[in-house]
Amino acid sequence: MSGGQTDGLTEKQPLGLRDSPAESRPAGPPASTGLIALDVRTFKLQNAEDLREAAHGADLKIVQLAPGTFDGQLMHAQIGELSVSAGDFGPDIRARGVMNQNLVTIGMMLQSSGEVSQWDYDVAPGDIVIFPKSVEQEGRYTGRSRYATIAFSEEALAAFAVGEPMLQEPGFWTRINRFFPSPSLRASICSEIAEKVSLMRSGLVPTSEAGIRYFQQSLVEAFIAGIVEEVSEERDEQPRGGAKLVRDVEDYVYGLETDRPVHISELCCHLAVSRRTLHRAFQHTLGMGPLAYLRLTRLSAAHNALLKTAPANVSVTQAALDYGFTDLGRFATSYRKMFGEVPSQTRRKAMDALGSG
């Protein structure tokens, strides 16, 4: 992202990394109920040993394999019970050790200028690797590498994947495994994860509890989407009409006490259906997938928030983030296409109404 105006949406300049070895920046105040909060820490890497905790909770032995000045950056974030880590570094290293003693780690290379190997096999950007808790990993990274990981409990991952039978099996998350998303999905999830990492580093994150929870759910979904694609199998579900399933989704969304973003994983869990079943129902009934439909509900909610919330209480950027829009430029473009005006114009209407009241 860049600073300045983007389709009427003012973006913040990224804060970047400070010169100090570590900087702690709470990303917004803790949720009022104390149920979930988001905290981000960034680090400047000055030598290979600084990568010892490349993923949150890891204990790795790092050896630099190629001459040159080692440098990079590292980020650790805590989003409720979810631990997130991301970094980029170079030159070549060998890494060996336990990723996390207590949690399952899911890792992905986002970009690499060289070759990456994990245990005995090569890893390409977009491949998904599962590191069970307490399992030792070993890898070699050449060139400049960029990666991201999440760490979650087996129980939390199984609960998140309700509707996907294989991912709910007790033993699924206890085995070393890797998955190869299709080219289109690979590009999409790499882009989404990189986008969210950039936002966390820049401090452009949701501040509301609902927004933080949606951000967490979207991040987990990005990591497991490729797994779902590869192992998902049709389960024996009770026959359910597409129109009825769409109405069930709408009843759930409209029945919430608060106007908040709803993630597809929440719907699958509540309705006990797979992502593929939900997609077929929406495609048949509305001519669009559930993600597109949910995105429209979030767009309407953001519009309503900008129009009816006091300007001092929510900015255009914060409204976008709190309703799950992490690509601010795309949000502004979609907003203008849907409502015939850019978000800042809606905000000005709210200010004018407040001034004349």
C-alpha cells in the first residue's frame, strides 16, 4: 500500500521497523470484553541467531551457510489464542529444532529467490507444511526467503474446520504433512497472507473485538484453504435444498445481536455443512458464492457505519478494517461501484447531518 488518497480512502503511511532490536506495538486496544485482542511485535534481524524463534514458540538452531551480511525482519503477533509469525531474511541458512512444544504450526513460504528444502523434500512458495507439536523440523533456505506461520491448538484447528470431516479427525493435526494448492488458489492465499502481514506490521488492523476475530478467522482460513482443497471429500449430509440453506445463512446473519462481519468458517460450524456444499447452494440460488455474498453484507455494514456512526468514533480506514476489508484500495473501489460514491463522501454526509442536527 502507499500513502495518500486512494479512491477517496485515506491510507496511513506504514510505520515500518524501528532501529531498536524489538518494538512492541499493541494493534489497537484490547477488546472491551477481554475476549480477544491483537498484539504485534516487530524485530530487526542483525544476525542468523536472531532467527532462533523464527516462529512464535520455536527453539531453532540456526547456521548461516553462505557468506554475506545477514539481515531481515521478523514479526510475532498474538490474535487471541492464535500465534502468527512472519519474516524475511538472507542469505542462506540451515535451521533445525522444534517449531512449538504445545501447538500445531502451519507454515508457508511466501517467496524465495533460491531453493528451500524441508526434511527430504523441496518446498515451493505456496506449499503448506504442517508441523505437529513437539516435532523437530529441519530445513535449508537459500537466497532471500520470505515466510509466514500460524500456531494453534489441535482442538482449535479441528473446531475451525467443522464441516470438513478429515480435518476434524483427532490424528490429522498430529502428523507431519504438506499440501500443494492449485495454481490459482496458491497465488490467492499467498497474496492474502502477505497482505495481512503487511497490515499488522504497519499497524493498520481492526480495533473492534468483532473485527479482530474476523481478521483471525480470515488468516486461519487462508492457511487451511489449500488443505481443504486437497483433502475435502463429500460427506453424507442430509439432502438440503439450496434455497433453504441460503435462507438459513441469512437468518443466522440477520439474527445476530450486533452488526459484525461473519466468516464462512462460522457459518459452516453453525450449520454443520462443508464449504463446498455452501458454495453450491449459493451459486445455484443467487448466482454467486457465499464469500461474494458475505462480502456484500460486510460492504453494506461498513456503509451503514460510516453513515450513522459519529465521525469522531470511526474513521473510513477503521470502518473498512473492522468489517474485514484488508485491501483498502479494493474496498474503496467496490464501495464506489456499489453506492455511487467513495467512502469519504459518505463520511462527509454524516458530518453534515451531525452539524445540521
